[in-house]
Amino acid sequence: MKYTLIPLFVCTSVVTAQPNIIYINADDFGVMDVGFNNSKYHTPNIDRLRAEGMLFTNAYAPASNCAPSRASVFSGQYGPRHGVYTVGTSARGEVIDRKLIPIKNTVHLAPEIETLSEVLQAGGYRTIHLGKWHLGMDPTEQGFDVNVGGYNMGGPKGGYYLPIQGQAKVAEFNDDYPAGTHIADVFADQAVMFIRSHREEPFFVHMAYYLIHTPLQAVPEMVDKYGGRRNRWAIYASMVEKMDESIGKILAELDTQGLREDTLVLFCSDNGAHSDISSQAPHRSGKGSYFEGGIREPLVVRWPGRVAPGATCDVPVMGIDFFPTFIDAAGIAAPKGKILDGLSLLPLLSQSGAIEERSLFWHFPVYLQAYAGKADDSHDPLFRTRPGSALRQGKWKFHEYFEEGRLELYDLEADPSERKNLASLYPQKTTELHQLMKAWRSELQAPVPTELNPKFKSAEN
């Protein structure tokens, strides 16, 4: 375990009152898309959170695409426990290219799975969801008092600017804001009003931006500085800056209301970026891949008086840790019988101790078709991910792919791009991690696809 310690900072892990909690979750936003990791991006407010809080340099999403990652955060559980492995159907890509029959996907979190928001709500928190939900039809049925713009869809249906056409939930605000208002501004404004209304009681704000999900839509007042609207990356960068601007409005309101010291703010993302638009180098690939570019995330936590400003922690952590961390900070016990696969990060945040040594796991028994072909920088141009599992233990990253039984072992310290497969050079370590992975799958009863697809046509046929 490694920290960057800040001199003369005295912190305590004792929480005397329930803190406000603001969980900011960016969409399809890579670890290299934030200013403090990549100066091409202008993110002064996220950079401020990093300067005033703790940066986790080995932070991971629970999955490499939207719904399964969010399902794991709000259930506090690995994918095999809730069955949400992808978005929509598991039979992605062309049927003739799939060697195996994929495991059937569960589209939304089952109602009987108690969510983080439900536990906080029951523990005395006023709760608001803003933006992308994707885990059911209505966030107010899963632990939120107020829902702004969240429903079952994963993308910004109707675009990013009012008026929104069609049945998108954000369309409810068409008459409340001027035409041309960006929905990130709507979310910030609604979050500010909620904070003002509930400043005297603990609140939980889930600020789940649709940004930076496709379709790419330039922010006119920002895009020219990056190269103009004919440049896809420039459009993307303007959307990143717009999200950061919206975050700044929420942080400013905390200062205005005198709530900065009483509020834990966590910023993260649900999965990596589309690597053909925003390279995640030195990490390989992006959204949809279980290489580092698809799951490595920016994670910063600010909690004045309890988290040292400018601190850094290199302990590997994951989104499944947010559930136990938030309820631990709130002084709320986990519901009886509730399985939480993650760990509370409070000992790391307060620099008062360690967390249990562990491996981190991913399981993806389905297919995810290519987005940009070879530009996805995955195994092949047909799929960003074929069925498999992965784990991280210390410096080691291990992959298993079920179609051919292929095993891959990477030393992330020497090879962060996961280019040199060391499985044949380190057979003992490969066997050790393979056995660990199989034991984990057995414990969680994780389904592995084995049935051959009769419509599959190999390259040789």
C-alpha cells in the first residue's frame, strides 16, 4: 500500500454526524480524459476536487459498459449476483461470428435487490437522482425521492439541448428553460435547488451525467478552442468541459450554503471512453473492453477534515466499494442478509489504516460487438469483448476467454498497455490465478457459456 502523505494534516475516522454525499458519475469517460491526467482537457473543477481530496490511481469500474457497471455500484455486488452483464441483449454482433451461445442478460436490477439509494433513504437521507439511470424505469421506485431526467434508456435520447423531442424524461423541462439550454445546465440547476431546499438535513445527490455518451454534440461556446466542429475529438473535448462546468456550479453551491465541510464528494465514471475518439494510452482499448482502457477510471474523493488535500492512494479499488463506503460514512449498518462484495474505503480515505488484501474480478459471459473495428484496439475487429473473465491481483492482470480457453497474463507495472502476454513464461502464476478465478466463479455461481452456436462460421469455413 502506498500513500502520498500531506504534512501537518490531522484527520480522524470518527464521524460525528451524517455527511451529505454527492456521487458524480460521468458516462463513457476515460481515465485519461481529465485535466490532471491529460492537459489536452480543460477540467478545472474536477482538478479542484483532486487538489482538495484523494486521488485513487488504481481505480476500476465494475464493468466495461454502462448498465452492468451501474448495477454493481448500486447493488454493491459483482455481476454474477445480479445478472446484468451488458445493455439489452447479450447476443451482440453477427450471429455467424459468435462461437458460443451467450448467457442471457438481465436488463435491469431486480426489484428485490436493495439499492444503495434505498439504504441511504431508509437511513434518513433525502435523495435525488439526476441524469442517466438505466437500472429500471423510474429511480423513485429504487430509493430516490426526486428524479430529474432518469429512466430506462442509456443514452441522451433527443440530444443534449432543449427542447427535447419524443418521450425522453428530460423533455419535462422543455417549458422551464430557454430553448438551447444544455441538459447539463438543467441538471446542475436542479441539483442546486435540491441542495438549497435540504441544507438542514443529510442528502444524497446522484449526479449521473449523460455526458460524454454518444451522439457527439458540440458545445458551441467551447468547441473552437479544441479545433472546431469538424474534429470529432474537439467535439468530445467540448462536452468534457461542459460537464466540468456543470460540476463547478454544484461545488459553488456547497460553498455558498456553507456545506463544503459537511459533504463527501466522489467523482468517477462508469467505464472507459471510446478509444478511437479519445485515446486512453498508455492503457489499451476503451469502452467495452476488459483491457485497462475499458475499466480503469478516474476516482477522486473530497471530504474536508477527513481526507487530506492532495493525497494519493495506489491501492486497487472498484465501484463495488462505493456502497459500503457511503453507508459507513453515514453510520448506517448494511441491511441484514445483504451481501456486499466491496469494502469500505474509509480507512484509506482517512489514512488511518488498510483494507483487506484482495483480488478484483470481472465476468462477462456475453458478446459486445465492435464499435470502431481495429480502432477499438481490442483482440479482433469484430468484437470489443468476447465472453470471458478477468482479475487484478497486485501487479498482475489475468484474462480468460471462453471460446478457445485462451489465457493471458500481464505485468501492469512493466506493461500497462497489456501487449506482452506472459502466460507461457510464468506458467505457475498463470495456473495460480486461473484457479483463483475459477474458485471465485464457483463461489458466485457465475454462469460460463459452453453451448456451441450452430450458426457460427469460423474464418476457416
